[in-house]
Amino acid sequence: MLVEVSEEERKRAKLPHDLFLVNLIGNHILTFVATLGMASSWAWPMLIVPIVSFIILGIIIRNGLLIRKKASLNEESWFVMCHWQIALKRSLFFIKMLLAISALAGLGLYGYTQLGWMKEAVFAMIGGGCILPIMVTTLVLIIMESDALHQASAGKLPDNMIDLYPNSEVKILESEPVEK
């Protein structure tokens, strides 16, 4: 749906999506590839990727919760708050996925060092159970966040945001009919 908002609100609504895309593209793709080259001789620099990711996701979550509180006090725009909530929801999903995959990688490391698992089995588990889901999720989230960034710059919101965060003061310019 198209909402009547100022240009300043559109710019502020783009910030959470920009941060999330920096995390996904700049950190999970570019930094990962850069540190992957050093992994054969020294694997510790690869820890930069999850550390930076958790920091950026923490910033998005913190600000998303603060903006929701400010919007309830009428100190922040409803449109900006809705876009922060979109990024907040996706950040929480991504953190849960990263934590689950970290646990799986930790299990593989424990199995190799303490239980005598074969190195090849652990590599297969980490590759298929850890790296592949991160790559697929990152790709899907990049597409979703790119669309959300475009919607923020165009003054649009997903239709379900009106149901989740009702606001009678918002002027809706255009809404697509829902087919049942």
C-alpha cells in the first residue's frame, strides 16, 4: 500500500534495510570471501563475519525496539517504525538461524575432537548443514531486503502492516485489493 509520507520519513525508513543489506552483502559475502582465502593457513579471521553480523543485527534489534516505543509516544513516524519492524523481524530470524548453525558447527567440532568422528564427515556436516543454509538464507534475505528498501524509498508498506500496527491518522493513497 502507498502511504502519504515526507521525503525525510522515506530516508529514515530506508536506514534499517540499508544496515541489514550491509550485513548480508558486505559482511556475509564480501568479508567471508576475503577471509576464506586466509582460512587454509589461519582460520581465526573468519570469526570476523559472525561477530560483525551479531553486532549489526543487535543494532537493528535495539533500534527497532526503541523506535517502536518512540512511535507509541508519538515521537517517531509510524511509517519509519513499520520499516524498522520489518527489519527487526528478519534480523531475529537471521540470528536464530545463525545460532542454530553455530550449534551444529560446534557439535561437529566436538564430534571431531572428542568423539573421534572422521574429518570428512564433519566437513560434510558443516558444509551441507551450516554453509549451504547460510548461503540460501542470505540470498533470500538480500532479495527481500532489496524489495523492502525500494518500498521504503517509494513510500510503500506491505498490506499486513496496517493490521499489525493500526494507525487511524495515516493517509493511505493506494491499496491493492485483496483477493480471497
